[in-house]
Amino acid sequence: HAVAVRGLEEDQVEARTRVSFVCGDLAGKELWSSGGALEAVTVVWTCSLLFSDELMARLARRISGSESVRAVATLKRFPSGSLHGFEVERTRAPLHEMSWTAAQDW
């Protein structure tokens, strides 16, 4: 998180005014409530490979309840039927090896 924030600080002014990184309980009520850091978020990206199904379902409820979210990107699929109001894009993304595993097609 800190590395991403530092990188954003070094980026162009346009990106700094449109992008923010939030470190906290993404599925928690506080961030999504009035005045919270995610109240008006339009795009959610989460590195969710190690998230439990229960956490993914909680996160899906927060995203589904948001009036501002327009797009969601995740490394792990949400439980079937849990992300209401969004369509799954079934395009094949390129596979990239990560530092913790070889590229896998799931």
C-alpha cells in the first residue's frame, strides 16, 4: 500500500486527483458509509486471491449496495449470484506469472 501511495505521489497531477488507494476493511461498513473513503468510488480493484468465500460475499454486498461503482476487477471470482447489478465479462485475459506462483488458467 505504501509503495503504491508513494508511486501515485510521483505521478502526474491528473492521476493524483482521480486515483486513491485505501488500506482498510474493504468489506466493512465504515469505508462505504457517508463520508467514508469508498462512498463515491467508481472502480474497485482488489487483489483477492487469498480472500475467503465469506469475505468475497461480504465485499459483493458492499459493492452491490453502492450507487457509484461502475466497474469491478478482482483476481478471484465472486461467489455465484453474490454481485448484483454487474455482468461478468468472459473475455480471456492474458496470464501473467506472479512472484508466488506460475501463471494459471482458472
